[in-house]
Amino acid sequence: MLRRILMLGSATALLALGVACTSEDDATAEPSASPETTQSSNVEPVTDATLRNATIRTDLLPAGEVTLEDGTHSEPAAPGSASMVEFNVDSTVVDDFNDDGVDDGAMIVRSSGGGSGTFYDLYVFIASKDGPELVASQGLGDRIQVLGIESGPGGVTVVYLGRDTEAPMSEPPTIETTVTVSVNKDGSVSVEGSASAEGTAVATAVASETATETPMAGDACSDLAPEAADASFTFVTNVGSGDVLESGATVEGCSRTFESNVPWRLEDREGNVIAQSNTMGGGVDGPAPFEFTVDYAVSEAQIGHLFVGGEDPSDGAGFPPVLNQIPVVLQP
């Protein structure tokens, strides 16, 4: 039976996962446990409580990850900064995604970096002996409207409203988007769905082991011209046109943007977004370095494009969009 959470009173029908469910009667009729069930006996099922205390990845903090406590977390965006980065669980769902007899789970988390942006991400976990194991994260977009989340054997589906690329953030989201993250029995994931350009529905698979902290690029702003101190800009300092950008690489730069937000995305040769998120740099207090990690997957070597910056949520308050479009070589 599919477990379903509908939000905000939406009557939108969610996409069926299309994977047949095994009845409880059939499961108890088996004379002995299958090898998968035996293997699963040592793992802890994912619950709503363990999801709300799980560790997730984020580009809003230098450490690259954060552990929630009762579904929330907040801390300064940088040491001594008055801006706070906040995370709050929006919704959770628990089900046996990989059909091993043990519940897995997924949740949507809202995050903000102290500005007007509110970013939504989907995190998918499978059960393990060490607790929930993060197998995929999915950036859904900024100030979207989540309509619902549905799960069942095979994975999880989210339906939400996003915006077109040219639409200002002052407009309400109206483009309906459906994303399905499928989880295989071995824990690998695949993604299906369409997306608005503002909230691209392409999941980025993440490593199951705990992410290691990467030091912040402290010298990214060291050679900044004095004329840039009061300007709005986003400079990428370690990736140039034609460089090979390997999956897992760290992109560094220096920025001064409205409310410190630095959005980025990576497109393959066909223009499909294969990775996307937001990070934090400098804001009204002055320029500051930023960095983010790019995780992606392509089937063959090709030329893609890395976009860094480009959003202007200031509504003409003196921070025009600054977009870096960098052609890079992507490797399988």
C-alpha cells in the first residue's frame, strides 16, 4: 500500500510509482526468510524520528553537511556573521523503497541563508545498521510550493509548483513539476521527471559515507580590486573555460551579492541540468569567498556548461544579475 502525504490542501494527483506491492499475507506465507530479509535483520529501519535527526548535505555551510535535531538546525552563516542559516523539515515519508523488508525514508527540507530565499531539497535514505544512509539529494528550487509527496516500493515521488527562468521571485510559482527518485535493491538510484528551469528536477546522487569537511577558499578574495569592494559581482577563481570539471570537484570564488546568495547549476551538452544548488558568499557586509562541490554523472565525455550566479532577487535595488557561464569538459 502506498503511503501518502498531501500538503497545502492540493488536489493534484501524484504520479504513481508503478511498482507492485507485495501483500502482508504473501509475505507471512513464506516458509523461510529470503537472503534479502536475512541480510536486513541487522539494519535499523528508518523512522520519522530518525529522519528528523539525520545528517544531510548542504552548500549553505562551509562544512558541506549538517545534522538535524528534532527536524531543525540553525547556525551563523560564517563565524561572527549576523546572518543565520536555518534548516527545517517540511515533510517526511517512510516506506520500503528497495524491497528488502526494512523501512527506508525520504524528507523535504526547507533551508535559508538569512536572506529572502527559501530553498527546498528532497533527501532520500535507505536503512542501514548505522542509521539512515543518504543515497540521493534533490534540489527542488527557491520559494516553490510543494503539493505532495508519495512513496512505495521502488522510491518516492514529489509534485510541486515552480517558476520559469525569466519569472521574478515576486511571482507565485505556477509550473507543476513531478520528480520521481527510484531506489534499486542495491541502493543505487535513478531519477525521472520534468522540471521548471528555476527548480530543476534532476537528482544528484551523493556518497553513502559521511562527507569530509573541505576548508573554505580563504584566499579567493585576496586579489580583489578595490573598485569591487562596493560592487555586485560573482567571480569564479579556480575553474576556467575548457577546464576538466570532474564529479566531486570543488568550485571556488569570491562574491558580493544580494543577501549573500550564489546560485549555481551544471548543464550537460544537451542543456539538461545535472547538478544544482545554492551557496553563500559575501553580501551587504562586503565581499567574501564561496565554494561548492559539484557531483554529477554522465555516460560519456562531453562539453557542458557551469553557470554560477545570475539571480537578482533585489528587484532593482542595485544588485543586478551577475552570471558566469563557463564551458567545461565533463567526464564519465
